[in-house]
Amino acid sequence: MQHPESPYTPVDIAIVGGGASGVLLAAQLVRKTRLRVALIERDAQPGLGVAYSTRSLGHLLNVRASDMTALADEPDHFVQWLARDRRGYGRTDFVPRAIYGRYLQDLLADAVQRSDGRLQVIRGDVVAVRHEDDGVELDIDGCASLRARKAVLATGHRPPSKDSGAYFGNPWRDDAVSGLAPDASILLIGTSLTMIDVLISLLEHGHKGPIVALSRRGLVPHRHPPAPIPTPEADTSDLFTGSLSRRTARFRARLRAGLGWPGLMQLLRPHNNELWHGLDLDQRKRFLRHLRPWWDIHRHRVAPQIGAQIDAARARGQLSIASGRIEIGPKMDDKVEVTIIRRGSDVRESRSFDRVIDCRGPRNEVDVHVPLHAQLVEDGLLRPDPLNQGFDVAVDEVLIGRDGRPSDRLFVLGPPTRGRYTEIVAIPDIRLQAADIANRLVAALQEPSGLAGSPAA
Ligand SMILES: Cc1cc2nc3c(=O)[nH]c(=O)nc-3n(C[C@H](O)[C@H](O)[C@H](O)COP(=O)(O)OP(=O)(O)OC[C@H]3O[C@@H](n4cnc5c(N)ncnc54)[C@H](O)[C@@H]3O)c2cc1C
């Protein structure tokens, strides 16, 4: 039972996490139903999350505006918002992520207004979600509870590692690139999209010192062509069957035949999850280990302007991209001692950097150091997916518990479902998932219950 002094009105659906995923779902629910919804976000500014809280106008979306609608059934929703916003961005532009954040905040404000009191936005940290009678009870900040019939975990991303002195495990910290001498030496661990974000921030701060970016293979994301390309016509059905090596060989043959990575990626884009589901566990493991880095640099490409900045930084000798591995030394106070072992070599190179920033990208797996995860694991409600990429979920996005049984009240939305849907990081995928979950919730709950104190009651 909800504590009688709880400040919160019981709801039908509680969404834990008010980043892009939570907001997309809240907007869908308000549009589709009269159910009562609470969106609980620990940060002061709901709607932004990790990706859209940047203030830098140099951090651009890596998808053109035309494909960034938040609402699956309104393809031009973002483009129309841009037209009303009058900043001059159009459908083929790569818009700053900070502006997309404003779009998401407007979407949330609109949902609150439309909901006529049915959508509450609560600031707080959900530290537990417990089964209670036929619903759930959420513990917010350890001091208040909220009762709901169903809950959706939209808890998103966590930083790659822990901070320590001059070692920044969280590349999204406000001060990740400040407090540095202009000629300070920087090591960025990772050469993918997070590295590029940090690089752009360093350059915006006028950094002039050397920057080394290192990853196992030293692969850097490609860039989008200056204008959208038409989707090529080709039969790709044989990429969906057979062993991983056969599929890879056929894929390469397509490339050799002139189809090209951008065209092939565009062609496969709507079928990526089907491709993934066609692989068994062992094939998925091998894909993640050996092929994923190549897939990612072609699949998640950067805006042409960003590609030009990377080229310029490399050309003037400020940015060097290396492949290999590193060992971080024990000393991290004002400098970080690092041993670099370059790919294909046994030579151990000792280096010292003024700052090391972990840019290996967001983490989504189960982590018992996160209070909510610890409680859910302890209560047998949460377990890692078989590849430890995120939470184990069933086909209808419900959480699978320790006993292997799908939950009847806990759903998961967004990146923590990446074990099941490997391509679930970008808005075009999340908005479809949000719409699906909203439909399932509406079907499951049909009508608001008569919970006391609700506007519907
Ligand atoms: C740097 C970056 C750039 C990206 N660029 C693009 C792009 O250009 N185009 C594109 O389509 N996609 C892009 N993506 C991918 C995509 O948009 C994100 O994956 C998406 O925003 C995920 O949002 P989310 O809400 O699931 O996660 P998050 O952004 O991590 O938000 C989760 C929210 O939940 C809150 N939260 C977590 N736990 C709790 C709790 N226990 N209690 C209360 N609140 C909690 C957090 O505070 C956070 O605000 C990018 C992603 C990143 C990281």
C-alpha cells in the first residue's frame, strides 16, 4: 500500500527516467489514452538526458532533421517544429543536439498541457520499484512512494567509468574539458562518437595542445554524404540466412559490386533487428567482437561538418588516432601515467597525459552498484541479457526476472533493451519502441482504475 502521507497521487503508469525515451513514451500515452501517468526524472531538466543536455551548438545530431520526429505517426513533427522555431534549419540539416533538446522539452510541456492533470512530472531518484498487490510501488529518493499499476524503466545510459583525479570516467561532465591549460596533453580513450563529441568541445574551448585518441582498432566514424542519397534497389535476402561468415562474405561481395556502405546501410536500416534476431547467441557474440566496430563506423555516421573538423585537427597534427590498448597507471592526481601497447606490437610505451577522458561510450548493462538495479536484482525482477549488454527483456519489452519468467507489470524502453534489439540507441528506433509500449499499456490497462485522488476518478 502507498504510504498515506505520500505526496504523490497514484497513477496507472510510472515512467522511470525522463530522458528522450521517457518523454517520447509520455507524449504517446497522453495522445493515446486517458490513463494517468507519472514521469520521474532525477535531473532538474526533464527531457534532455545524456544526449540532449549538451549546451554546445557544435554537437550536431548524426541523423538529418527529416528522420528525427519524436512521434512515429507524425513523420514531419520535428521539421514543422523547426519551421516554427525560425532558426533557419530545414529537413536535410544536421541540427545541434541542444536544439533537439528544446524540441523534446516542448514536446513534454505540450504533453503536460494536453493531459489536463493526468501527466505528473516528478523530480526524484527512483531507488526501488517493488511488486505490491497487482501493481508496483516506487521508492523515490528513499523518502516518498508512488503507487502505479505498471512501470516502465527508461533509465538510459551511464558513464563509461568512474572519475579519479585527472582521469575523467564521465565524458559528459560539465567540466570534462574545462580547467585545462591551452597546451595540455589529452588522451581520449575510444575513437567513436563520444570521442568526437569531446574533441569538438575541446576545440570549442580553444584547446591547442596535443590530443591522442586511442581504441582497439583506431576506427573513426565515417561521415554522411553532403546530400541525402536515394536508397538503392538490391536484393539483400541472402544476408538474412546462413552462418555469420557466409553472410559477411555476401556483404563484402555487395560492397565489391559497387553497392557501397552508405547505400547498403540505408537498405538494411529498417531490417537491422531482423538481421540481429537471425543470429544465434554465438554468432551475436562474434558479431559484437569482430564486426561491430566496422558496422558502427558506417552505420552511425557524423554530419559532414563534423567530419571536416576531425580532418582539419588531424591535418594540423593536433589530433592523432592510434590503435592498440592502454594500461592506466596508479598515479592520477594531476597527471595520468599510461602505458600504450600499439596494435601489432609488444612494445610498451610509457606516456603521461594532463587529462585522460574515457570516451568508450554509454553503458547500459545491469550494475548492482546502481541502487535501483541492486534492489530489482535482489527481488529477482531483473537479470542481465545473455550478452550482458543491458536488461533481459521478452519480445514485448517486459522485464524477464531471475526465474526466467516475463513480468506482468515492468516494461523497459530504450538503450537498456539493446541485448534484444541491438540497434536501439537512436531516436528513429526508440520512437517506434515507445509507440509499441504505449499500445501494449493501453491494451493492458484499457481504462484508468478508480485509484483515489485521480482526476479521472
Ligand atoms: C552523446 C549522444 C549523442 C547522440 N546523438 C544522437 C543523434 O544525433 N541522433 C539520434 O537519433 N540519437 C542520438 N543518440 C542516441 C539517443 O538519442 C539516446 O540513446 C537517447 O536519447 C536515449 O535516451 P534515454 O532517455 O533512454 O537515456 P538517457 O539520455 O540516459 O536518459 C535517461 C534519463 O533517466 C534518468 N534516470 C536514470 N535512472 C533514474 C532513476 N533511477 N530515477 C530517476 N531518473 C533516472 C537520467 O537522469 C536520465 O535523464 C545519442 C546518444 C548519445 C549518448
